Amino acid sequence: MSATKVNELIKMINDPLYPLPINVAVFVRKIVCYFEVDQPSKVTFACGHVIVFITSQLIEEVDIWSSFMSFSGNPLVPYAMDLLLAELHRVCIYTVPKHMDDSKVTQTYAMCFVGSISSFFVGTGVLLEQILKTFLLLQSAFKSKEDYYKMIGYREENGKIESTEAYLKRLACYKKLYAALVQTEVEGIQNPHGLKEGWAWLARFLNALPANVYTGVVLEVILQKAGFALFRKYRSQFRKILKNISSNFVVALKAQGEKVKEPKLKQVTGNIQYYIEKNEFLQEPEGWKLQGSLLSGSMVPELDYPDSYHHPSNHLRYYQQYPSYY
């Protein structure tokens, strides 16, 4: 997409024919949908530039809307970047980062059930029908693996849940977009969700999420696509986090692989280990440095309309080549 087309896109988003929040929502949905399938690395990085550039141009317009549509000083129109991140979080919980364990969720329902019964018997006035509802909720919680899969983002088509392989591929595509976004630097423009936020995400991810095939895929992508930029900025701190990933997260992945005998898990584990041992973070990812102007000639999705946290270094617990799975 050329700079001219980017300017045309900004004009379309600012078109008074449609409310600005609707136009922005269409824009972010188009971007995220475009990354449901794998895109070349240079296209992904180019999209990162497009996103940062366009969202920066929309801030002034959003502020104007906010002045008219606010209550008690709280704007009702979020920035375009906020909407984009919200859409990413919706389709990929690991960009939060967040993980749902089926046994823990079921245990939560069980605790609610027990708590309701206890309240009933100590005379707090809890109705029997409320206890019954809680019991039915507990019974229905993840009756099958399919229920759990849908909760963490698997898609269902014609009554059939997609394969884990398809889900993981889409998960990796979303994470590639996120990795490109956090390291995008545009001259004269501040990225509201840059490397600082990417570093904080990595700290939260390693501190809170378990090692499994899902989190392994996500970590592999963020290292391969954003590790170079993270190392350039954080140097020894990034090396420290890699050391802890190797001695904790990778070890946990290997143990998980031995337990479930999952080939994909072994593949992802090998890729992460190889990345660390061979210092691949020293290699600039393809497409990372856009040639020429702000935007390359790479294709990014066109927009159309219907007719008419803290500094993480003190909070880190975790800090043979296989063919890439993605």
C-alpha cells in the first residue's frame, strides 16, 4: 500500500457519512481478519507501520468526537489502537495474555456451588432454586472438550470444531501481527503500544501462563518476530529472560511433551531451544526494515464499506533445529 493509498484510507475513515467510531471499528476488523491466514513477513511489518501511522492520524479526530460524546469527562470513543487491541484480544486470548484451564474453571463452579449450599444452611436466605441453578451450571460446565475448545477460541463450523492444527496456525498469525505492531517505529510518531508494552506483555506471559502447546506456539512467534527488536532495546535483560526461558519454560514444555506425547509440542520446544542456543535474536527478521519511504509496496488490506506496567525485570519468574511449524 502506497502512502497515497494510506492517505485515501484515512480520508475514508474520517468520512462524515458514517460515525467515526463505526469507521474505526470497520478498519480494525478488516486488519485482524486479514491476519486469519499467514502473511509474508514483510507484509506483516508493513501493516504494523500502516496501523501506527493511521491510528496516530485518528487521535485528533477522536478527541473531537470525545468532546461531544463524553459523560463526566470520560470519553466514550476509544482510540483506534485501543479498538484494534480489543479485537485482537477477542480473537486471541494470548495477546492479553490469558489462558483458561478447563479443570480450574470447573473447580471455580464447584466452589460457587459449595458456597451457595453453605450460605443456604447458615440462614442467609439463599433460595433453593438459586442452588439448583448453580448445580446445573456446574453440571453443564465443559461437558465435553469441545466446550472448552470454543471458550479458548476454537472455531465451530457446521457443528464441528476445527482441528488443533488449524487453531494453532491462526493463533500464530494473530501473534505475528501483535509482534510486528509492538516493535513498529515511525519517524515523528509515538507508537502507543510499542516495545515497552511488548516487554511488559512478555513478563506477564512468562509469570502467569503455563507451558503447553498453545503458549509454546505464542512464545515461539514473539521471539522469532520481536526478539531482535527486544534485544536491541533491553540487551542484557533480554539475555537474562532467554536464560530463564531455557531453564524453566522449555524444561516445562519438554515435561509436558513427554506426558502427552504431542508431536507439535516437541517441534515447538525444539524451535524455541534452537532460537536461544543459536542466538537467533541477533538476526534481523525479514521485512523488519522497510526500504524507502514509510510504507513499502507490500499489500495490506483495503478498507471498504457497505453501500450508502511496571518495569518487568524485577518481576520475572521465567526468564537440534526442527522445521518451523508455521
